[in-house]
Amino acid sequence: MTVTVAVTGAAAEAVARHVPQLVADGVAGRITTQDETLWGPAAEEEAAKRLGWTEAVAVSEALVDDILALRDDLRAKGVDHIVLGGMGGSSLAPEVIANTYGVELTVLDSTDPAQVRAALEDRLATTAVVISSKSGSTVETDSQKRVYEKAFRDAGIDPTERIVVVTDPGSPLDRSARADGYRVFNADPNVGGRYSALTAFGLVPTGLAGVDIAELLDEAQAVTLELALDSEKNPGLVLGAAIAGTAPLRDKLGIVSDGTHIVGFGDWVEQLIAESTGKDGTGILPVVLDVDSYEVTAGLPDVQIVRLVANEREVREGEIEVSGSLGGQLLVWEYATAVAGRLLGINPFDQPDVESAKIAARGLLDARPEPVPALFTSEGVEVRTAGGLEITEQTLDGAIDALLAALPENGYLSVQAYLDRPALPGLPAIRDALARRAGRPVTFGWGPRFLHSTGQYHKGGPAVGVFLQIVGAGGEDLEIPERPFTFGQLIQAQAAGDASVLAEHGRPVLTLTLPDVAAGVAILRERIG
């Protein structure tokens, strides 16, 4: 099954304007042959070691038999529940793949104590854990590995029989895991995390969980030739031009799932595009929407709607429509993002502002300063501000109104919930209410997972965002073995660290801390509408 990209309106004009030049410049063929010069001299060093994803299908085929053999071995021992400990590119693609195939995979991409504890208490006796980290030094993933090692030992289970590691060859995790006797799968080191869907990072956890990963690779293989050809029908060139070539640039990309069989694809695209393009004061901000979300029909001049559909059909005026297989779309969107980087004049393979929040969080964990006093408390919710946000009416309504009033005409609101994701499935609904109230695009992200996704765009992209943090406090904490901090302290430091970095970049931040999460969430939903 091929991938079809249909365009109308400003997107069609962008395709007509840019694709012939992209073809003349041989961009598709040069991406495929890993030409690092495509994005300018400043990007060459990074691009030279980040284009391995173009051959991921061929490289990954060699992994399939080993993954399936391990799956069969685990099942023969009664192990049929797979947990994935990973962040960003290590978790977003596997979640989409597993959900699309209807296979259970517990994705633990959080440091929330309640969420970690719930995962630990779920079928430990029949559980295997995939610890997935490209660098091998990600603090969240290291903490997840430590807590599962202790849980297995406490249950009389050898962790080396139940923990599988996916990492780059030679990483700190690769060396320590092999020394400790763990089963290790190495991924291609020439693939960045957000482009790693079709590498070991996407295939090991989903293959162990029961996904037909050979079929997934076949779907991607079916579009590889088309993507390599310098043709005006190349879906990677068409999609890249449509999302990054509009004039003026429609830099908010509304992603709507409308009949597609692919589940949660917008969450993966969100990281791929935001982290790849959001830098040097420019970028494209993906906004994951429902078919009836405010932004879909509001006619906002800076919003481009992309509709993911089951089959090619008549395209709604002004929209982009994409259909096709999961494996095919993963590869097409990766090509399109690389093309978008060239059109925007940025390096689509680095993430210069991601590290800043990690450094800030680590500093808070090391120094352990006293918490910043609340500006005021309203209805049991503690209110704090940063980045120059001023509140005149000291109520919850006044605080939210002040944040929305700080929105620029071309701005967006980012909601960031540092809470237990599985326990609060309805919370993202506040996104739609806030969008209607603000009249502007609103994104919703779970902390700290979004730090490895849209976090780059928030600091490095256009300075037009305002930020609402929702942070839990007061719940039962959870120790991290052999670490001087707990999961609760870690997630608090991550929220506070990111707020401080956003403030340093001049971004207004409203932090609402909920000592009683259930009651606080109910109040917020009532106040937001």
C-alpha cells in the first residue's frame, strides 16, 4: 500500500512553488544517499551522523528473527506482559505501533510516582521490561531500570532474565548492561531518536509485545523507491513542501485523525516535527486535534490542517490529506521533515535547547532549594508565575485569564500536565475548552514526556508561546534505588527546571500545583469550562 498526499489551497500553492526546485536539486536522491550538505555548512557535522534512518528498513530486517526468538522464549516461560521504559523517540513510536496493531504494551514514559508504582504492581510475575535509551544516560530511563531491578529481586526473579536493553553501541548503558549479563539490542548509532521508529527502538518492544514487525518493515519497504526518486509525485517532497513552504508560513500544523486505522499517530509526528524544526526562532508546531476541535474550522491564518484518513478521497479546501500504511507513513513523514528543514533553513537533526531543561532539573536535584512560595492559593490550588506573567485578580479564574491575555496575536498555549497519565484519561479535554476560550491553538503534553518531544520548540522556536503547568504534589512518593532523590522529587525538579528555562527565554509561565490531584483536576475542569 502506497502513501498518498493530497493538497489544496495554500498547501497546493506551496507544492507547486517548491517541489519542482526540490526535484531539480535532487533532494530526494541526496537524502537517500545520505548527503550531509543538504542543510548547509552549519548542519553538516550533525547531518553526517544522523541519516541512517534512510536505510533503517534494510538494517532492521536482520533484527527480526532475534526479536521473535526472544519473544517466543519469554512466552514459553510464561512472560506475556511487556513494559517499555523509555522517553521521547524511544517510547512514542512503539506506542503508536502497538496501539495500531491492537497489541498490549505498557509504556512507562513518566517519573510520576503513582504511574511508576502502578506499572510495578501490574503482573510483575509475568512481565518483561524493555529499557530503551539511545544515549544510555537518560535520567528517567535509568530510574525506571533501577526500580524494576529492585522489584524483580524482591520478588525472587533474576532481573537479567526479565530486562532487555536497547541502546546505541558503546553507550554507558550498553557497556554496563553487557557487563551485568543483560540481553542487549544495539540500534544504528547514525539515527537520531525521533527518526528511530523503524530501528531497534521501535521494533524490539513492539515485536516482543506481539506486533508483526516483519509486516511493518514490508510496509515501509513498499515506499522506499518512491521516496528515493526525484519526482514531483514523491510523497516525501510533496508533504515536506506542503507543511513548510506556505507563504506566509502557516507554522501551526493541526493534525487530525479522521478515519485512519493508525492510532495516536499525531503524538509521534508531534515530536518528529517540533523537535526537528523548532530552533533558531523558527519552526512548525504540531497541534494534535480531534475532528471537532476548535482549530479545525476556526480559519486561523497561521494554522494548516493535515487530515489522516483511511483512503484517498475528496480533499477539504485548504487542507492536506494523507493516507497509507503505518510503516509507509513513518518513513514518508521522516523524509518530509528532512525536506521541511531544508526549506526552513535549519538543521533538522539537532536539538540544542533540549539539554537546558535537563541541566536545570539536575541543578535543582543537586542543590535541593526550598520550594518557591506560592503567589497565592485559590480553592486549594497553589498558584505560581514566571517569565513576567502578572496576575491582578488573585483567583484561579484571574490566573487563567492573565495567562490567556498574555497570548500574542500569532501565539499558542501549551498545557503541560506533570501527572499520572493513565489515571487521568479525560484531562486532555481541557485543551479544547482552552482553545475555544483563547481563540488560538493549544497543545497538550504530559510531563516529563513532552520535554523529549515539543520541549525543543518551546525554547528554540518562535517566542510566541505561553505555558500552563499542572503539577501534582502531596501524594505517596517512591524511592529510586541507589539515588539521592525520589521519583516525586525528580518530577518536581523537572517541572520547576523547565519553568525556569522558559522564563529565561521570556516565555510567560503559570504553574498550578495540586496538593490533592483528584480534587484539583475537578476544580480546574470546572474553571476552564
